[in-house]
Amino acid sequence: TSSHTRVGILNNPSSKIKEDNTAIARGILTAFLSQNNSNLKSFLSKLTKEETAKSLAAGTKIAKFLIPGMDDNTFEKKYNTLGLDIIKTHQMFCQEVLKLLPGQMAVMSNGR
């Protein structure tokens, strides 16, 4: 409700981290790193739908879900070079620092 709100995402997967089961997580991270706020919100809304998850799991390329106005080239370059190490780092932070169980979700507000 405020233009001064900041949102961040930390991944805490419950399963082994592989390229084929991290398409959405990598897509979200890539969007945060490569897109402006107006395109980011629309893309994340599209990416987090159940039918999108099923389609990606069936082998559809993430580029099919890009929305008009997105910087397609920048997104695809970043997505293709974003390794799994960042997701592993997120997982380690969630479990070691935040003391979350694998797959457990949490919301942090104002760093608490």
C-alpha cells in the first residue's frame, strides 16, 4: 500500500537444489536483479500462478512467461548465468541464521 515498501525473497527449499526444480526461484531472483518495479510486480504475479508452475515443471522455457515491457535480453542473460549457489546460500542463511526448518516459510518485517 506504500511506494516506500521494500520486498525481498529468501529461498528455503525442502528438496535437493537442482536446475530443473528451481526455475521459479531463479526466475524470481533474476527479475529482482534485472527489471524495474512496474514490470517486476506484473511478472511475479504471473510467475507465481499454479498453472505457470505446472507448465515450467513440464519443460516450458521461462522466456514464454515474460511480459511486454520487460528487458528480455537482460533477463535471459541473467537467468542463464544465475547459478544454484545463490539459492544454496539462501537456504543456508534460512536454516543456520533464521533457524527455519527446510521448506519452512516466514515473514520478516523491519528486519525482525
